[in-house]
Amino acid sequence: MWRRIFSTSTSTSTSAPAAFTSKGKKWDALIIGGGHNGLTAAAYLARSGLSVAVLERRHLIGGAAVTEELVPGFKFSRCSYLQSLLRPSVIRELELGRHGLKLLKRNPSSFTPCLDGRYLLLGPDAELNHSEISKFSKQDAEAYPRYENQLQRFCSFMDYLLDSPTPEVSHKVLSFTDRMRDKLQKSIFWAHCFRRAIFLWQKDMVDFMDLLLSPASKVLNNWFETDVLKATLATDAVIGTMGTVHTPGSGYVLLHHVMGETDGDRGIWSYVEGGMGAVSSAISNAAREAGAHIVTNAEVAQLMINDDSGAVKGVVLADGTEVHSSVVLSNATPYRTFMELVPQSVLPEEFRCAISNLDYSSGTTKINIAVDRLPQFQCCNPSIQEAGPQHVGTIHIGSESMEEIDLSYRDALSGFPSQRPLIEMTIPSVLDKTISPPGKHVINLFVQYTPYRPSVGSWEDLAFRESFAQRCFSLIDEYAPGFSSSVIDYDMLTPVDLEREFGLTEVAQVPFQWVDPHLSSSQASQLWWASGH
């Protein structure tokens, strides 16, 4: 018999250490939020010799990259669950391996069971891919290496953009020398981009632009004919979004299939030993070693702004404590930062309007499960109880065709949780023996689509939540009979929970109705980075 975890608690702030808030103390930089991005910023700033303090609202650091033992003996990566896109330069420069980061490569990396008894395995092994895809289409088996090679070429073009500071628009008057330096830096950046573009053939450049702008369905239909292959790849394009395979621009997200890497191997997504919290722990160890101060249970209530100059001068914590610095970085979302932490009178109304209209909709629910045995998929040999290749990578449930993905999306677009949800299942305990008791396992379900505010029902209603969880378990039962009976306990995080507990904004109400047609949401996001906070 299993029960469910329904966590609505929020950490209360406690008084910061006296040494941290001593009178007259002024930090070189404050960082709001101890997520992995904030911790990375803290590590680099501290390594440059600055005094840095990180202020984390919750009782533990990591933001969405956390490990929590909510069921005795079972350690859940509650939000993020795979690693690949953490830049190799960050891992290398911060020596994260020395600070405890251990990556567990997955091979094969993908398994899609079908109700007709067939299945598709994919991974870094080219021979395996060819053999598996050939079961469905010889033509697709020949096309798949060409598809991956093209994405690899596009990723090589993107690498420079990801690892370089992009040109910023200056909002202050610069001296002649500074203007020339700024123009030189921008010229160097764009020259590098132009040079990399030249190395792409004309057809590749046209295909690259098509990938950036097209729906994933168009891109995949141009390459392949097999429904299950296209659907498996299409999940990379819609993961975490409130979009469908037919959404323009979703083709770009297909690059994430090969954009990341693990230990130098391109396109490999890995588990992290100890759960995703080990990523944050390693970064925080590097930051602390460099001299950064990290404080938990320290919720920031508001930024302090100088009335005369408009410059930031620090933050006020929820308990009234003032912490001073002339530089504040925010690891919170732009909405939380500019709409809730920055006093309303400080920013132009047009800018606040653009921030308020940023689209945060995701439609994602994360279910972390403790089970007493591995799921046995009917399309494989269910009599073998040991872990097999089907258990190692991401298991795609309910996505045998792109039409199925689109139908799941359309349910949520009408305000209803998907009748047949799109589920990405992972079982990290197959490779990571540190997160579950012997013989038992941790299972992550990344589920779409669940609207933030359902048309009927509420995520605050326990019966409504349990009904949806049962819907997910029942769908898995179709592919792995008996799965539901293996569940010991589970932790469910809907869009509402992700916002409340982890600060992942999903704006329910838009306070502005007027939109400046000359200032897009993407421009507002760029302004956030250009603001220097």
C-alpha cells in the first residue's frame, strides 16, 4: 500500500549570522538565490578576489538542482534529473570533479516501447542505432547518421555563442575610449560568428535557419518516415514547454539532443551520482573554497535602491535584516526580480510591462517515485527481473507518434490535464546505487501537459492531484503491467508547486494590459542581462 507526499511547506527565514550582517559590512556582490547558476556566479566572482554572499530562501541550496530524501532511503532529484548542458569550461575551471561531481553516462540513452510489441532503442552506439531503426525503416536507418551529423555541425556553430558574452546595449554615456573599446569587442564577436558561418555550406546555413524557425514536425518529416522515431526525437523539441511539435521554432530545441556533452562525449546525457543536488554541492564547494559565503533560510524581500541615483545599495531580508552591496545579481526569474523585488517606481513602465508579459507557461509536472521493483516492459522479456538496456536511458511513454504528442498538448490548451500524458521516465538508481535501498529503485516522471490553472478542478485538491497521478501510473501499466502496484510512495510537483516551492514562475495574472509593440519579450530578457545586475 502506498501513500502520496503533498508538500506545501515553505522555509521560514531565520536570522543571518552576526558576522554576515555586522554593522558597516558591505559586500562586493550579493547573489539572490542559491541555484546552480547563482552558485556558479558566486564561485567565479569569489575566485576573482571579491567578497560575495549568496542568499538562499530555502533550507538547502541548489534551486531546481537538488536532491532530497523525502521517503526514507530514497533520494529524489526533485526537479532537474539529467546533466548535459552544464558547460565543459565551467566543469573544468571550477574543478567540479575534485569537488565531488561524478557523472554516470547512459548507454543506451533512449527507449520507446510500443503497444504493438515492438520497441526502439537509441544511443551513442551507431551500430545499435542502425540495427534498431532498421526494424522500422531501412531508409530511416541510413538517414539517421546524416541527421545527427548535421546537428553536430550546427552545435559547433552554437558553441561559440554559448561560451562567449554576447554584445550588450549600454544605457549610460561612455567616454570616447570606452565607446571604441565597446565597438571593438562587438566587432570581434560578430567577426567570429561570421567566420563560423562561412565554414557551414550554403545548404547547411539554409537548413540551420530552417531549424531555428520551423516546427519540429516539419524538420523531422523532412528527414524520416517512421512515426515512432519521429516521436522519440520530437520529445526533445517540446520538453518542458507549453508547445507542440507543430509550434514554430520548436525545431531549434532538437539541437539539445546533441548540444550537451559528458566528459568530452558530445550528445551524451548523464545521471549524477547522488542526484542532481551533487551538481549544486560541487559548485558550492568551489565557491566556498574561493571565499564565498552561502546562507540558507535567507529570503530576500526587496532590493534597496538609492533614491537620488537610482543605483542598488543592497537587499532587505524577509526578517528585516539589511545586507549592503552596490552590486546585486539575481538567480530568481526576471518576473520575480523586476516585478516583486525591485520597487515599482524604479523601472520604466514599458520595461515592467514587457517583463510581466514574458511567457513562462510550461505545463510540466514532475513525479518522483519510490518503487519496490523495476518496471517490466511487455515488449521486452518480462520474465527477466534484472535491469536491462531498456531501463538505463530515458523511457518514452505515450509518444509513439507526433500526433499523440499533439493531442496531449491540445487537452492542456483547453485547460485540462492530458488524458494520455506525455511521460519521460528515468530510473537513475539503475546506475547510481547511492540513492535507493538494495533491490528498490527511484523513478522520475517528467510529465506533460498540465495547465497551471485547470479549467475544472485545482492542484490544491488532493483528490484531483491523486487522480492525475493515477492516470500517469495507469498509462505506464499499459506498457509495463503491474507498475502501479510497485509504487511505495511518491512526490508530485505540479506547476503550482514548482512555483511555490522552487520559485519557478508561472504567472497566473498579468498586471499590465498595454504592450509596447517596439519592446518584445525577448528584448526585455536581453535588457535584464544588459542591466548589469
